[in-house]
Amino acid sequence: MRLAFAGLAALVCACATYREDLNRGQRLYDESQYERALSIFRVLEADQDSLSAADRARYFYLRGMTDYRLGFRRDARHWLALAKATEKEHPGGLTNEWRERAERYLNELNREVYGLGPEPEDDPATATK
């Protein structure tokens, strides 16, 4: 019985630690310390399955946006697609602002991959003055 309780307590502590790491990474992202945030997110990657669905959506979004800010566009596309899929399957992990931003940047990255160029309204050559 004590062994089961100790195991459960260790599991609860571990999950709290992962969430604390996610919060620390988000704080660094919010402070524009993208390299440091990315280092935390990369360590957390192996344990992402220990996060709740809502926290996984947050992790995927923050990881994707961090990669985007650092110019790792292919990685950003991967993580933002996971954020979108996770949010669709388990709504509530992303704010409306984050959801809209993820959609906008994911569309941009997809257009690059498929060779479609920028959105017409984003293309300076076709913008009205």
C-alpha cells in the first residue's frame, strides 16, 4: 500500500514538474528569450505525453512559435500543425488569439511548402497603396 502511494505521489510530482517546465518556457517565450525557451521545450519534448491535452496544445503552439521566431520554419510548421490538431480534438488549450495566430502562420508555412507564395493580401506587389 505504501509503495503504491509513493508511486502515485511521484507521478503527481513528475506531472507538476513538466507543467512547471512548460510555464517556464512560456515565460521565456513571452520575454522574447526564444533560444532559452527552445532549450526547455526540447528537453520537455520527450515527456510531452505526460502533459494534459490542453497543456500539450500549449506546448505544441509555444514550440512552433518559438521555432518560427528563430527561423526554423519546417519545425515550426510541424509543431503548429500538432497544436491545431490537438486543439481541434481537445478544445480549450489555446486562447482565441493563439488559435488565430497558429492558423495564420501555419497557412503561411504551408503556402511556402507547396510553392504558392504569399497570400494575395500579404503580397506587397499586389497591395493597393
